[in-house]
Amino acid sequence: ETIQQKGTALLVDAINRVDTEKVVPIIEKELKSSLSAIELKPIVHSIVGEVVKNQYDEKALDVLLNKGESWIKKEETQYQLGSIAKNALDNIELDGILQFALKSFQSMINEEKLGSILQNLLLSITGRLRNEEDEYRLALVNGIRKELQGLEQSEELLEKLEAWKQKTINELNVTNKLTEIVDKMKAKVIAFIESPEFMKSYAVPYVESWLNALEEDVQRQEAIDTAIQKQIMSFVDENHSKIGQLVQENLDKLDDETLVDMMENNVGKDLQWIRVNGALCGFLIGIVLTVIKLAV
């Protein structure tokens, strides 16, 4: 089994050891935390800006006008409008001559005529509003845009949106979906690792690059150490007499007892080892000479 095969098997085993049941709750928690941290005011501002920029408000108005015209043109709409108008007139109560005039008007007109009048009136209004240069349409569009631009400053709206967002996030259940996604990702990663081009195109070049970088770091560190050593040696050479003078001045300040004590503390152990090594070496040499003497 080659090193590449062992490396592949090791990576696959590491991926398989990832516990989906433990990973998914962590991902879900972080996901909900990130969603909760989203500020809604910039989003509302962006949406309003896109609506105005792309004239979605006017397009929405045109859609409503088309739907309205389609409904108004229906035959049953005429009767509905006439019935509503007739009931409204019947419930109006006026004084004196005004009540007499209203009764006279009601006797001359029926639901069908009232419906036809209202139908034509509404079609005339929608026709005007469909004209992009009409003053009423321009006023209506400006009013809509003014209301839209005021939404991002509406604290009440933002509070309601924030409450809706938090409620939606709290009720959001994505455990099963995240589990499915994690399992699919693990399968895809394993398939990618086991593919022939992974080691050749990714793993091996990465390891080589890492080793080269490590070698460069070592060489760079060695160069730095060498430079530092040269600077120290140069400093010592240039200031040799001053260093010696400084050492002599500090030694002159010490009495004999302090000097002896410092030497024993700092070089006493080394002297003891020198004595031990000398005795040991003398002992071994004596044995060797005695053996040679006996042999001769």
C-alpha cells in the first residue's frame, strides 16, 4: 500500500468519523444566530430603492388597473354597481326640496342605468390612470413612492417585521434538511478524496508547497541567526577593550570572598565534573596499563 493510498484512507476515515448528529445542532444554532443578527432596516431601504429604481411601483399599479378594468367590464359588475348605488340612494335622508329632488331622480333611473353610469365612470378613471403623462397618475405614483420611502423610518413597521422575523426563526425547523445536506457533503468529499486527481492535483502539490515554504522559513531563520551572530561578533571586536575594561572594573569592585563565592556557584559544578572525569579516566588508563603489563 502506497503512501498516497494510506493518506487517502486516513482522510476518508476522518470524514466518516464526523458525527452528523452532533454537528447539525451546532450548524443550526449558528444559522439561527446569524439570521437573528440580520438588521431589517437596511433591507427595507434596499427593497424600497430597488422598487423605485426599477419602477416596480408603476408596474404594480398597471397590473392593478388591468385587473380592475377586466372586472369593471364584466356584465355582472354593472348590475352589482347599480344595486350598490340604488341601495345607497334609498338610504339617503335629506330635508325638504332636496328629498323631493332625490325621489324624482330615483323614479327616473333604475339599477341598470346607475350601474352603466358607474361602470363608464370607473373605466374613464382607470383609462386616465393608465396614461403615464396624466397628472392624476403622476400624483398617485408620487404618493405611493412617498409612502414607500417612509417605510424605512417607520419604527412601528420595523418592530413588527423584527417580531415576525424572530418568530419565524424560532419556529424554523431545519434539522432534517441540515442532516441531509451534511450527509451529502460528506459523501461528496469522500468521493472527491478517493478520486485519482485529488492526490495528484491537490494533496501532493500542497504538501510539496508546504515543505518548500518550511524549508524557506528555516533558511530565512538561519540567515537571520547568521546576521545576528555577525553583528554581535563585529560589536565585540570593535568594543573588545571596552568590554574587558568594563569586566575588570566590575571585578575590582568585588572583594575576595564574594569573588570566590561567585566562582564556586558558577563554575564549581564544572570543576567537580572535571575532577570526576580525570579520576575516572586515570582509573581506566591504569587498568588498561596493568592488563598490558600482565599480558607482556
